[in-house]
Amino acid sequence: MNKFVKIGAIVAAVVMVLVVAVAILAKVLITPERVRATVLPMAEDALQREVQLGEIEVSIFSGIALHDLKIKEKDQDEIFVSAGQVVLRYRFWPLFFLQVVVDEVRLEEPRIRVVRLADGTFNFSDLIADVADAGDTGAPPEPAAEKSAGPPPINLTIATVRLTDGELVFVDQMINPDAPLRYQLSQLNFSARDIALNRAFPFELTSRINDAPFSVDGRADILRQTGNARITLENFDVTAFSPYFREQVPGRLTGLKVDLDVRAEGGVKQVVSSGKVALRDINLTLDDLADAPIRGANLHLDYDLEADLEGSTLQLRSTRLDFNGIVAEASGRVEQFDTEPRVALDLRVPALDLRKALAALPQNLVADALDMNPAGVVDVRARLEGSVDQGAALLKGAEVHLQNVQATVAGLRPALDGRLILNGDQLTSQDLIMREGANQARIDLKASNLFGETIVVSQHLSSERFDLDALLQASAAPAASTARQPAPAATGPAEEIGPFDIPVRADGTVKIAKTVYKGLAVDDFDLAYRLVDNVLTVEKMTGRVVGGTFNQSARVDLGREGLAYQTKVNLQSLQADPFVTAFMPQAAGTLFGNLNLDLDLSGRGTLAETLKKNLSGKGNVNLAEGRITGAGLAEDFADYLNLEELRVLRFSKFGGRFTIEQGRVRLNTELEGSEVRMKPQGTVGLDGSLDLNLNASLAPALMQKLDRRGQVTRFLTDQQGWGQLPLRVAGSYDNPRFALDATGVREQVEEKAREELQRRVIDRILPAKPEGEEEQPQEPARKLLDDAVRGIFGR
């Protein structure tokens, strides 16, 4: 036993002597001077740059330290790379067991200057080229040795790697050689612990990018090429880098700061990431919206995603985007994102407050919408599916939930509640209710071919009670306010509206059980219409009003300048007074009776002069058990004849035919009453002008009152005593001018004189054949005498 102890002690002593000898030999042979003399020429030859080195500390048992390392630019005095100190500390004894245990690798105050030259090359491009040339020998690669044939692998372990107070300066002369761009990565600190090739190790990096704090904290696995990290960046000014993306921005970006707080995990095949990205103080003026710049906007993104880098697939687990308070959410899948992206995404805009949303957008961009003062809440869900180059056709489905959505339009403030549902290219409504004050209506809407050239729409509106007057009065209020302002000076002649090219084919109905229009209570209002090829057709508009019914159809060609239109109107048994009061207020209280009207009208133009030239039509009118009273025709008629009884013209019926042409209505009518009979013929202008022959007849009592002695009226009365007054009326409806038709009076007097002569002379000479008796021989003589009398009076 003592023998083995002695042998062991001798071996240990020998080893110790060998170690001491090696240390002494290393101390003598590996001196700082020898290292400097050997390493510097090799480094300079490899780098083709001058290398300067300060103090060198060498320890065979612990490592090496290099001070004040400087590598200059090629053929220049500028410093390319420098470091205050480079330290390598390792353990000596594990080397005997094929283990490399490094206690510390430290790089203090490194400084790197990277320059991109005007020709696009870098100040280190020659180094990269040399490495590439060295690797390209043209010889085929040697086969890998069998694992069992080679030496045992070396186990590398590094306790600490540390880089402190580093700096990277990038100078770009290519963008603008006269004013090179300069960017700086300062206060660079890096540390990694427990570094090994067979397991993950932690690392930390902190720095400032152009004075913006930047940090990375994570773990890396070199063997598996995986890792995870948390990356943060604060107050990073993107505009400093705008020269590199200015051409890709469709406008001018003058302000943008970025904050990041994201996490990532994975490797070269797959990455999982989540976090927050904030774009702050965005100042952007888009070329297409130069008058609506974005100023001081903020955009925040919260995301959680998984990327399959090999399969080019991106899975959005959740994404929340907030632009100035406008929130949008998305989840789904993106495929082929590196070639021809295809998406399958679910989008949502939850509880969007319209008033707040408009306040968040550039005011000039939404100026028109602001005038309508929209309010309410909109909740939107949508499905996007397909290739991203499909545009609007990507939208496969959507649902919009409207909650008390309001807007001021033409003085009205309607509100909508309900849902709009999009399925493919078809849109339908669900429980869609429109409210305006006390009015409420249900809207059933269907639209298809939304992404085609012509949209097809079907709409049905129904209501138990809807007061149209209340709507019209509200809409008229702003117009009245505007009318009080001075009218702007005319800049040129008025122009006809149209033509319109509306890419819509539509049909619909409106059914209102009770409504009020122009003060008239309307029951069972029923409207059906269609729009095809820019032609609007009202197939029917019917209802009950003032004791009767109305029925109208119309056709309007919107595709012509000034429009072209035609309509048919039928009124049955309407009370004339309220109807006239509603549609011709200036004639209120002047016409009474039971009105029937058939009107067929056509025309073109929306300007008064055009309308007069092109409006034409015809019709029939009948008014039963009526009367005409008040100022205007009746009043002036009574004044002209000085007969108070005529201030109210009563009649059992009034009717006839009329035509409209060249801005005038031509009448051929008849009025029958107990005191007055008329056969008005002539024209009434659309401007109210009159040119009528009344062909009036007065009852015997009125004729007697008109001429008590009968010296004149006896020449104007018929056999029943009715006075024939050939009156003409000119002027206007509001200011008529009455006069006797001289030609008519002369004809009547001549006729009366002839009859008187016949009665007094001819009848005495040749008495007329008594009724019922056979013809006497003198009858031909009577006829000859009668013709002679007529000849005397030009008859």
C-alpha cells in the first residue's frame, strides 16, 4: 500500500513539475511582445487594414486581455473598429478533458463605423468578397467523417459574454453624397450567461437607436436554432429613416413615433408572437387627400399570431387595432403571404360611436358628414375570404347592427334601428325600423349584385301612421332660414339637370295606412315603383282623401337632359275646396263641389321656360253641386254686372275637356246653374293669364234686374227669358278684366231684330203653319221671304 502511495506521489510531483515547466516555458515564449509581433502582421494582412493594439496581458492559466484595439479604414485614417478592451478568461484544467470552459468573454467600449459609399458598396465590402473568394475553391466538399471515426467532440461552455458601452455608427453617402445620412446605435450593452451548444441560455441587450431606448431580453438555443425574446422600443422617430421609404408612401410623412412591447418565440420554421405596437403623433398628408391631412393621430395594435415560415401561413389568433378611439378587431388566417396572399379573416368593429368616430378622423375628410351631425352606435361584423387582389369581392359576408343611428338631412333627423346582413353579393335588412319624431316605418330591403355593374334593389316600406307634413315642414325650415339670406349673384344661365346614369335597377312599394299631406288626411296610401335603365316608373300611387280617391301613374326618363316625363292622374269624388286649398293656396275658399278629374300629361325640362314649351296634355274635368266664390273671377264678374247675386256662382255641374300646349290650357267646358249658365272656351296660361269667352247666360230674374225697362236686354234674351251675354275675360286669374264681345253682341242684336221683324211682318203676311196641320200652299213663299230678311242682316 505504501508502495502505491509513493508511486502516486511521484507521479503527482512529476505532473506538477511538468505544469510548472509548461508555465515557465509559456511565460518565456508567449510574451506580449511575441504576440504583438506575430498577431498584428497576420491581422493586418487578413484585413488589409492597419491594426493598432495597446497593452497585451497573457496568462496561460486564465486567458488573454487586449487593450486599445483599433482597426482603421482601408487606405484612410478613420477608425473602422475599436475597443477599449477585449478579454478572454478560461479555465486551464478542463482542457485536458476536451472541455472548453470560458469564464468570460468581454468586449468593452467597442466602436464600429459602417459606411455605405456613393456607389452602393460598404466600407467592409472587400472583407466579404475575400471571405467569399476563400470559400470558393472549386474543389468538391470532402465527405463527412463517420462519427465513430473522429475524435470525441469538444464540450464548449461559456459562463459569461459581455459587451459594454458599445456604439455603432452608420453613415450613408448613397442617398445624398453632399449631405450623408447618419444613424447611431449607442449605449450598446449585451450579456449572455451559461452559454452552451446543447442547451438554451439567457441573454440581454440594451441600446439606444437614435436616442430611442431599445432592449431585447430572451433565451437562445444555438443547436436547435430556436429562442424567445421580449423586445421593447420607446419613442422611436421613424421620420429620421424616411429617405429609405419615402417613395413607397403615397404622400408626405412628417411625423411618426413608434413604441414596441412584443414577445416572440420560435425558430427558422415557426414563430409565435404577441404584443403591442403603438404609432404615435402621426402627421401624414396623402396625395389623394391633400386637403384632409392627418395630424397628431395615434394608432395602437394589440396582436397574437403564429407564423409557419416554411408553409408561408400566418394565423391571427387575435388582433385589435385602435385608431384615435376607432376600434377594429380581426382573427383568421393568411396563406401564401410571401407570394400571392390569400386571406380568411373575421373582422369586427364593436360598438362604434359615430359622433366620436368622426371626431377622430381628419375634419376636412368628413366635413360633409359633420354637417349631418350623425350619432348612434354601429356594430359591424364581416368576413373576408379570397385573394387580396379581388378588392371588394373579398367581402363574403357582413352584419351591421344599427342602434339609434341618426343624421340630420334636409332639416329632418331620422333614426334607424335594426340589422343589415350581407351574404356574398346580396344585402338584406332585418327588423329595420326608421323613426322621425312621432313617425315610424318598417323597411324591408333586399339588394343583389352589389359588386357587379348594376345593383339590383328591392325595397318595401310600411307604416300604420306616418305624417308626411311633419317631415316636409321640418325639411322646409332650413330652406326658409337660407331664403332670408341674400341670394348670391348669378354666375350664368340656369342649366337643366341631368342626364343621370344610375347603375341601379330597383323596385319597391310604400304602404301607409294613415298619413297627412298638405293638411289632407290620406288613408291607405299605396305606391309601387321601379327603376330600370335610368327610367323611373311609378306604376301606381293610390289612396283615399277628402271623401274620394286618387290614382296616379308616371314615367320619368332620368337619362335625358332636363328629364322627360309623363303622368296620368285620376281623381274621383274629391271635395274640391280642401283639395284646391292644399295644392293652390292662393285659390283657397273659392271653389266647392264634388270633383272628378282625368289628366294625361307629358313634358320635358325642369326650367320654367323649357317646361312651358314642352309641357302638353289633355283631360276631362267634372265638378258637381258646386260653387265659385271669393276674390278673382266670381268677385269681378259680379262687380262687372253689378249683381250681388253673382258673388257666389252656384251650379249643378261644371265640366268639359281641356288640352295643354305651349304653356297654355285650352278649355272647352260648360257650367249649368239655376242663375248662371256658361260655356267657357279659350285659354288659361300656366302663368295665370286669361283669354276666355265665357258665353254666359243669366236667369230671367237677373236679366230683369240688370235692365229693369228691358230696352236693351230684350235684344239679348232667348225665348225662355235667359239673357245671352257674350262676355270675354282677359288679364289674370288674380286680376281678371271683363268685357262684352262686340261681335257677339252685334250678332245677337241682329238675330233678335230679324226675329222681331219676322214676328211683326212676315208672320202677319204669311202666318206660320199651325202645329199639326198639313202644309199650306203659301209655305214656299214664306221661306223665300225669310231668306230675304236674313240677307238684309247679313245672315
